[in-house]
Amino acid sequence: MKDGKTEQSWQSLAFIWIGSMISVPGLLLGGTLIAGMSFWTAVLTALVGYGIIVIGMIFQGIQSSDLRRPTVQVASQVFGEQGAKKVIAIILAISCLGWFGLQANVAGVAFSQFLALYNFTLPVWISSLFWGIVMLLSAIFGIKLLSWLNYIAVPFLLVVIFYAIVVSVSGGGWTAITNYQPDTHMPFLTGVSVTIGSFALGAIIAGDYSQYVRKRSGVAKASFIGVLPAGLLMIAAGAIFGVTSDTADIISVFTQLGFPVIGVIAMLLATWTTNAVNAFSGGIAIVNVFNVSKEKETIAVAVAGGIGTVLAAIGILDYFVPIMNVLSAMIPPVAGVMIASYWIIQKGDPASWQKVPNFNWLGVLSWFIGAAIAALPVILEFFPNAPQLINQPLIGVVISFAIYYIGYKFTDKKAVRENIDD
């Protein structure tokens, strides 16, 4: 899964991020934003939201590039080795592999429905299992295969999306889009929060991929070029389709245009390129949780991803979506603690980084407080009669950042660095 000698160019990393951004959820996010704001407001919302994500990806990615380590290992200073493995890695593993299984199921459902149009019946569970295995193989064979997958899929997906946009805006469509006013109103900050939440996990696990890029400037260029243009394109496309076709679903859009096959291929490729990232990072997290040896890394990833795929195929994972939503909300504050330590306290100096054995309780506590506050709005959604709060992913990041920094200043610095759980 990981070769210590593996290196990649920033262009290759950028293609991986582009492949992650050109996704079905990206189109659906555009449809969600346009339902509550005008077209240009939706684009501005995406620019601000994804801009914040890119900043986080750069900070996280450079840490891993400097240290040549994945996210969980880099976090072993601020959380301690055991804290990073038993807390952060477990949450990342459950989230990444859980969403991997669900996305494989989405691809399976769409593929079975497509075959049904031609009177061919394929059970959803078989279709989901098949596509889960295909996507999992991409992750097992590592970063180079992911890069080649995106070299092939991204150009095709870009052509498909641009074609659908051109057809949608022709014949008076553009006028309808620019004059569009939604029936309901979504506040700008709410839209920004939704946008950040849609790819917050990507910002945290950016180090899993950036560790193979040798220059800081390469990490920054890959994050900026890989996320912003593709992210804005997908938001704009989803918004346009939402106005002109009353749906942001790519299969429905191309079915209306008379090309259902292209729609299905685009959906499968978009899901594949995004989901391979989930499996790859989930696999890295599991390797760190169980201290799997390098010789058995691919086996561990295959077993873990296979379990997620099987559970999704038989429908069990549907019941765990609320739990994964909560875990996903708890992940962004990880960046707050790591950024405070590496960039503010250590001033971005790789030589100042060192592992902390067992648990670094300052880091764990700082993260937990920020994570609990970030997850509260999601938890309250389980109780319709309770007061509802707006989901603001950045709040947890800022709180964790502040608690760790202030705690470090008011604690014996040597004790923090050498904190051991007795």
C-alpha cells in the first residue's frame, strides 16, 4: 500500500484531488446551495468554503511532506503515540471505510438501475459488492495506481460535465440561471459551513497523500489547483442542473439529454475516484491502529475494505450513517491541535517534531472539547424537539487550536513534550 521510496509530483497529487472533487456529492451540494440562494451567491459560497479547506489542506499536507509520514503518525506528537493510534486512527478508520462502503452501495444501486433499463436484472448486493471490490483494488495497489486512475477519469469527467453545462445553458438557460431566485433562503454562513463540512475530512487526511511530495510549494500548488477549480466547477454545475433540470443527479441530467449511458459512466467514475481515497486513508488508519507490519499492509487494507463493502451490500451500514455523521463532525478539530503545535509553537520547523510515547493528554483533551462542541449540532438532530444549532465545522477547529496553544503556554513545556501515561 505504501512504499517508503514512493514519490510523486505535485501535478500527480493535484490530479488525485481533482478526482476527489469531481464527485456526485459535489453536484448534490451545488443543488442544495441553489435551493436557498442565487447562482452567483452559491459560487461565492463555494469559493469561500473551499478556500478555507485549501488552507487547512496546505497546513496539514506540509507537515506530512516535511516529516514523510502519514497523518496519524504526524499526530503522534500532539496526541501521543497511543492517543493517535487509539483515538484519532480509529475515528478516521471508521469514517473513511464506512463512507467507502456506503459509496460502493450507491454505485451498485445506480448500476443495477441502469441495467434494468435494458431488461437485465442484477441484484443490488452483487452490484455493490462488485464495485466495492473494484474500488478497493485501486487503494490496495497504492498511490501510483490512484494517480493513473485520475489521469484517465478526470479528463473524461471534465468533458462530460462541460458538455452538460453547455447544453443546459443554451436556448435561454443562462438567462433563467442568472435571473433565478429561490423560494427559500439559506444564510451565506450556513452555506459556507455546509461546503466546508462536505470536504473537511479531506483536509485532515491530506497528509496521507502529501507525504509523497518532497517540496512545500508542491503541496500548496497541488491543494490549490486540485481543489478550487474542480470544486467550483462541480458546485456551479450542480446549481445549473438544479435550475435547468430540477435535479443535480448526473444520471438524471444525461437521461433527459438522451445519453443515459454517459451519465452512468460519469457517476461510476466520479464515485470511484472519490471512494478510492476513502479506502486508501482508511487503510492507513487501520495499519496504525493494529501496528500491522509493512509486509501485511495490503492484506489489512483488503480485509478492512472488504468488510465495509460486504456490510454495505447487505444494507447494515445504512443504520450507522448517523454515527458516521457524528464521527465526521469530530474529525476537523484534529487539525486545530496539529496546526497549533507544528505551525505556531514549533514555527513549522521539522527538527522540533518528536514522538510522544503513550498519551499527550493536553492534545487529547483539547481535541475532545472542540470535537464535542462541533458534534453537538449533529447529535441534536437526533432529537427533533430539542433546540437545533447550525453545524459550524470551524468552531471546533478554532476551539481545539486555542485550548492547546493556551494550555501549552501555561504548562511546563518539557512536561508536555515528554508526557507519558503512567
